[in-house]
Amino acid sequence: MRRGLTSVGAVLFVLSCLRPSEERVERDLAVGRADAAGLSVRVDAGLAVVRELSDSQLVLWGSAPGFTLRLGSDAARELDIEIQNCLPEAELTLSGDNGGQLEALAAGESPTRKRFHLRAPAGELKLALAAPDQESDQSFEFALMSDVQEAIGDVHDIYELMNEQPNVRFLLGAGDLTNGGTVEELERFQQELLLLRYPYFTTLGNHELGVSPDPYHDYFGRGNFQFRFHGVYFTLLDSAGATLDPTVYDWLDEWLGAARNDVSVVAMHIPPTDPWGVRNGSWASRSEAGKFLTRIAEERVDLTLYGHVHSYYSFENAGIEAHISGGGGANPERFDNMGRHFMVFDIDAKRGVLSREVVRVD
């Protein structure tokens, strides 16, 4: 699937003493960058994975509702572009008067896959993917689901019920897509997503760390990133190792600072603290958890979302609304009768979270 592709930083020399989370940060930085066959691709902020790059084909997997990219070519050429995991309403456009020509092609096998044909001159082109209402400040709905793991064979009926939610724009993921993080499992997960009528933007969980080095970044992209939609900021973080890498705290200064005066959502897999104190479903260090919660409180985060615990819990951390939703089908918590579920949020750039609903599948 990735023929002809040599990603910048794809071959990483990692010392044995390197922190596992630091290796994943290095892989974050390489996402969205590739060179092959006289072409170079640079996706701003790493918000898409370059799945394939050849002299006539570019395939991207999106991690956000919109993103921009720079495409450099050593000669004039024609290029077919496919963008997977995008909003059905998304449009790809060329920026500036640079001689390029872009046309949309017939729809692909799913409403979340778009195809285009580009006539590119030599030099650099800038392209942008966005829905027409990307910058609207109107309220919108998104869904949340995590912890599918070994239940991938049963996820189709969850997607069927999600497809019945008429106003949901995208599904947010809080990790543990797979049971062991293998290539075969990641490919199976992406194949099942073709059943869903809107895209899935996610971070990773501890079950994606079963293979070393993990192939997650080659399929779903960065574990730590931020995007903005309808004036609401979404910051997804890699807490799969029950911690955040020190480098991520530097990124947080910028990301949470940008969102400080706007509605801000933070999502990750393992929550900093266990709200009930009996499941050991929290970060390894209570001191670090306290530091993180203090920071997001100071930056006025509005909503925090987690997975990892295979049930549903609603609580507050540092005075911030919080939900654990681990109902994607993985072995459920015993005796709570929650079972498989997902959540739907209605959110507004001015008023914050307007409503939240737990949708039970079983």
C-alpha cells in the first residue's frame, strides 16, 4: 500500500535508553512528510499520513476535519490524489495563481474517501482540505468511542447505530483500536471504518503498543496533535504509557494557549486519575497527574474525554467536565451492566458543551 514511499524520518535510529514515549514523539514529527519520484509532500502540523506516494499517485489518511499541505514537484506532471478519512462535505482547493489545475473525480467506495486529479507545474503548490463550513461558529455534534480491541468483528452494528445519528460530523477516538497493535489489526480497523458515514479522528492507547516499533503512526498518524473545527479546539494526546512525554508538555504550552479564550476539548486514552480509586486506571505518577490537571484548569479547558476503563463514568477533574467512555466492545467491566456504547456531544464555540448523551448499543 505504501509502494515507492520514503518518509522523512521513517527510518529512526533509536538508542536503547530512549524513553518509549520519546520514540513516539519522534514518529509524530515524521507524520505527513514524504519524498519519492521527484515529489515532496509536507502536511502542516502532521494532520494527515502519507499512505502512498509515486510519480502519479498520492494517498493521504486525514487525522482532522481540515488541513493544508505543500506539494513540490521537480517537473510538470499529472497526479491522482485520494484523501481517505475525510468529511463527506470536504473540498480540496489550490491556493494562489500558480498554474496548477485541480478537478474532483467520482466518489470512491465510501463517503469519507475523496478523489482528485491534479495537473501540477514544476515547483511548489499549496493545497487545502476543508468543509465549506469549517470556520462557522455554529454548534455541531461529534461522537466519542474507544476500546474496540478484540471486538473488531462486532463493531459493525455500533457503526450502524452511529450512522443513525443525523447531525454527527465526526467520531473522536480515545485509543485501543486494536488488541495488539499489529499491521493486520490496524488494516482491519481501517477497513471496517468504510461502514461509517463520517471520519474517525483518534489517538492511540496502550494496546497499540504491542509491536515495537509500533506501526500505528503509519496508519492513523500522530498520537499528539490539535485541530480546530467550528471554532472549537480539539487536543488529542498520547497517554498510552500512563504518562505524557516531556516534549508534549512543551507542545501543550502552544496548543492550550491557542485555545485559552475559546472552547477547548482534550482527549486521551488513560485518564490522569482514577475517579473511583479502585481500578488502577490512571497515570503511573499522581504527581504528574496533578501537574497536568493544574495546567488544563489554568488554561480553561472545557471538556476532557478518556477511554481505557471498559465502562462509562461521568465526573469532574480539576473542576472540568470529564467522561470515561470505553464501550467499543473490549471485555467489559463486570457487574455494571453498561456494555457497548458511544457518546454524542453537542458543542458550541460560544457556549461550550450544550448536551451530552450516552447511546447504548446492547
